[in-house]
Amino acid sequence: MGNIIILDESISSKIAAGEVIERPASAVKELVENSIDAGAETISVEIKKGGVSFIKVSDNGRGIEADDVERAFERHSTSKIKSVDDLDYISTFGFRGEALASIASVSTIQMTTRTRNSPLGMYIELHAGKVAEKRQTGCAEGTSIIVKDLFFNTPARYKFLKKDSTEARYVSDIIERIALGNPHISFSLTVNGVNLLHTPGNGDLKSAIFSIYGKETVQGICEINYKDSMVRITGYAGRPEIARASRNHQSIFINRRYVRSKIITSAIDEAYKTMLMKNKYPFIVINVEINPLLVDVNTHPAKMEVRFSNEQEIYRSVYHAVSDAILGKQRVFADTFDDLKNVQNDVDIKSAGKTETPHEYSQMKLYEYSESESESESEIQAAAEAIKAMTINAMTIKEEGSHEGSYHEETAGQELPIARILPHSRLVGQAFSTYIIFQTGEKLVILDQHAAHERIIYEKLKRKFYKGEPLAQSLAAPVVLELSHKELDFLNEHKEIFLNLGFIYEDFGNNSIVLRSIPFLTYEAKDIDVRSLFLDALDTMINFDGTKYSEVADETLYQIACKAAVKANKNMSELEIRALLNDLGNIENPFTCPHGRPITVEIEKHELEKMFKRIV
Ligand code: ADP
Ligand code: MG
């Protein structure tokens, strides 16, 4: 007896019908998802002419029993839903029991399939949904489906198709996404006889990313590994350097199905908020594992947009998962912590004493190493070695042994953020009174003093602001400012935000106020223009169209940081530079200024050697 049943009316009417097959890529998606559902380990896809004339999807899955081959092509036939209760559980996965029927009705289909237990397989051929041939055949275990002349009997749909090359791109896009969502399955894609994609299927997502996007991308990504009471979130998030001008390199999966989700996308954006320039989008592959009951059923199948019953919590979890990953929180800090403990025993450096977090501990150890360099020859050697060991260790990708890991030999993997290494690098000097140059390992690092300082001040202000700690620093000479009615009204309405930001003022009559304090860090900047600091903050608040309190405050904090930060074209003493680095090593995000410009750029030694033709 076969497994496939025909859904009764009460169930099928509950299923969002909709037209599933819009173009070759949607047919490929349905066929490949069937192969995945059939437990395949290897899935190969071949298309010709953008998939319009020819699509072949072959898998080594469990196959279809002889009794069922015809039934598989009937509408609302599925082996995956048995009762109404099941619907809630599986609706996220797109089991609608209509894909094969839909594809068959607009094409010629040939299918060969064999289950493990039957010595012979079945061949079936359908024209426009009508069975034309059905017989036993010898074939490999699994299922192979050929779709020919898609939309031959629906000229309107056919006309709507784009150029073959464009349709082929849609197909390869969908295969890439599915491959990223299923790293334990080996996918291959052949277009017009040329193999375009082959993933190893070794269960390792990084290997799949390597096969699809290449070495540079793999070198620029950080692992996402997050869990709370509701979700488990895994994947990889790209560093700002590999961000792109579109969202094409973003793949979101819910329980391994590729989806679109506004809430997840905006949580990702928020995590990268101060790290990217406008119109830049981070690389991301993210899988959210969640109880299917918490994912909303009533969604459009073709658009793949999902909803969650608890959007706020999902938003928060994704935000934390991603920002932890890009700030290197779990990986760098945790690994470094352990590595340092070992190194410490080996080298016998004085105990660091008690500290609160692994991060602080590792920071302190790093400084200790740099200090110990002055002590003795052998200690210099040991401490330098220790830092190197730690850095290399952080660079080595963690997962070992569990897979064949084809990328290991080819890519270096993740590094310790450069800002955390700089305090131990050789200071070469300052150039153009704007850039500070360091030599570390095999590269030169050039740091933009303004961008770095801006980020430091922004983070310090932000930390205090959100903790509700006082930011105000009294002015020796209060400043009187004349304002418009509109501005005064706004100030009265938003007095609290200004107060929290460190601006303390009183009404001074005659449409004016007297400003008695400004945010504390700005006071250090001797040449700061208090008047414009306040007025610009006011303008920002008035004009900013963000509705959220935190957005308005953030924008104002950026601006204050920018004003207070050391300018370009300013000479800095070595002492000042060291202080800057010290601060930079201690902040959460040492990668970009609050507006997303990079803080450092790097030039590899071998690039210089190339320039000088020492190597070719
Ligand atoms: P659904 O996937 O929603 O169940 P489909 O029309 O896509 O509906 O497929 C109908 C049925 O055909 C599936 O439930 C499954 O039992 C069977 N089937 C389709 N493709 C395969 C395959 N590659 N391997 C094994 N069984 C398959
Ligand atoms: Mg299906």
C-alpha cells in the first residue's frame, strides 16, 4: 500500500492554493524541495534555455512506490499531510500537495523513480497533466524528474518570461539559497552543459558558503551561534568590508526553508546600523530554528514572506545573535580567554588578578604582554610568541573533525579585530596629520584618527546615555542662546532627552535660554563651539524623521561625537595616539565610525612587494 492520500475537501480548502509555478525557477524550487523532503543526500539540477525547454532534477532520496507514481501528480496529493491538525505544523514548509500537479499541467514530465525495497523502478510520462506512458524500468534508487517545454500550453505565462539568461539566473539563485539552507546535502547545478555550482554536502555551512561565494567572502564572515528559550539561531554574518549594494547576498531561513521576513531583515539592519554606509547591505546567511507553531500560517506561498506570532522577541533574538557575531563576542572573547589561560601557564606571567568578563581579562592580558616586553630577553620572546599563538588560534576555524572541511586549507578564516592588535603593533608615524600608520605582522595598518576617535566618543556617550548615567559637564561660562518659538516649544516638549544627553538649560526670557552644561566628553575638546554643538543637536532632533526615541538620540549622539572627535589635519603626540588606541581596544565596535566609514585600512606586505616588483 502506498503512502500518498488525496486530501479531503475540508483540508484542501484550508490550503492557500495560489499559483505556485510562475517561472522555471519556481518549478525547480518545488522539485528540489521534494527531493529534500525525500531525504536525498545528493541533488543535481540541470537546465537548458533558462529552464524553459529543459529541467532535470535527480536525487538519491527514498523514491516513490509504484502504487503512488500516478497519484503524486494529482492535485492535493501529498504524503506529507494526513489530517487538519498536521496543517499547523507543516504549513511553513510549503507542503500543499499541488506542485507536481501544477508543473505537470503546463509541461511534459518524465519521471523515473525507485524505492530501496523494490527491485524495479517506475517510469511515467505526462503531457499537460495526462498520463501518456507508465511502465516498470530499471533505474537507480531515488527520483529523477525531467520537465520539458514549460508553459507550452499557457502562452500568456510563456510571454511573461524573461530572457533565458535571466531565468537561468533565477534558477541558480534559488539553488544557491537552498544549498545554503541545507549544507548537509550536496547540490550541483548545470546550465547549458556547464557546471556552475557544486556544494560538498558535508554538513558545514562555511564550506557551502565557500563553494558559492568564494574565498574572500569566507574570510570576511563571523559565525552566528545564539540560543534562547524560544529560538536557536545559527549562520554567518559578514564583516562590513564585504557588504554589498543590494540584499542579494542575504539569505534567511526558518527551520532551513528559505524565506523572506521583514522583521528579521530589520533586526539585521539594526545590528549593523552604525557599521555600514547608506545603501550597503551586509552579507548574511541565517537560520532561525523555531517551533513551527509560532510561525504564521497565512502567508503567500510564492512570495515566501513569513510572519511570527511573537515578532518583538524574534527581532530581539536576531538582533543579539547578529551583533554578537559581528562584534566577535562569543568567539573571539571566549576562545581568547581560554587560549590566554593556557598561554599564561606556559609563560608564567604574573597573575592578572580578578576581572569581570573574559573580554576585560583578555584585554588586560594583552596589555600585560606588551608591558612585559621591557623586562627581559626571554620574556620578550615568550610574550611575543604568546600573542602570536593567540592570534593564530583565534584565526583558526573552530569546527574540526566533524567534516571534510574543504575550505580549511584554502582560507585563513577569522582574525582578531585589528583594533585589538594595534596596541601591540609598531607605531610607524602619522601621515598628513590625519592618518596613523602601524606595522603589524605582515601588514601595514592605516588608521583614520577622526573616525577612530568619533567611534570611541560615540560608544562612551551611548553607554552612559542608555544606562541613564549623567552626561552633563558644567560650562565655566554659561552660554545664552536666542531661539525661535518653534524651537522653544520643541525644547519644552523634549526637555528630558536633552537633559539625558547632558544639555542643561533654563529659560532666560525673551525667547532665549541659558545653557549651563554640555555632554561631558565634548568638554575635553578645547576648541569646541558650544553654541553650534547645541543648535545642531536641536536641529537634528527637530528634523529627524525617525519616530523611535532611541533613533533620535542615536543620531544626536553621532553628531556630538563627530564634533568632539579629534579632527583630521591635527598633529597628535605619541602619548595621545597610545591613549586613542587604548580606548579603541576597549570599545565594542572598533571597525567603523558611527556613520559606517572604516576606521582602519590594511596593506599587505606582499602587496607592497608586488608594487616594487620584488615578487610577481
Ligand atoms: P507536496 O510536496 O506538497 O506533498 P508535491 O506535488 O510536490 O506535493 O508532491 C506530491 C508527492 O509526491 C509528495 O508528497 C511525495 O510523496 C511525492 N514526491 C514528489 N517528489 C518526490 C521525490 N523527489 N522523491 C520522493 N517522493 C516525491
Ligand atoms: Mg512538494
